[in-house]
Amino acid sequence: MAHSLIAGNVQDDVHAATSQQRFISLGYNMIGVVTGQVDLTQEFNAMGDQTEVSNPGLFPLQYNANPDPCLNGR
């Protein structure tokens, strides 16, 4: 996993039911609430990773399209 945002969900963001379940971080992830068998000392410790982020500071998605139809670059 790399360059991912997993934070701000309803209950838990990352959960592993058993110690055999592992996450491999390639860096620059923003991880929120961690539950279960996830070990942050071994997982999500690559360069740029942020863990236990309670509020990622994002707004809900919204429609931002131009009301005019596309004219193929004209």
C-alpha cells in the first residue's frame, strides 16, 4: 500500500483479526484508527507514513463540473 488515505471512517480504519494478517506499507500513507492485531511498530512505518490520524481534514466529495458541455478543446 502506498500514498493511501485510510482515516475518518465510522469505527475503525485498519483492523486485523489475527496476527497473521499483515499490511505492507510502501510509504506516504495516512492511517486513522487501528484495531485488532495491527502492530504499528512493524506496519505503516515507512517513510512518510502517518498513523493514528483522527481527523484527516477532508470535506465530503462534491460535484464540481462545469455546466457547459465540453467542446473538445475549442
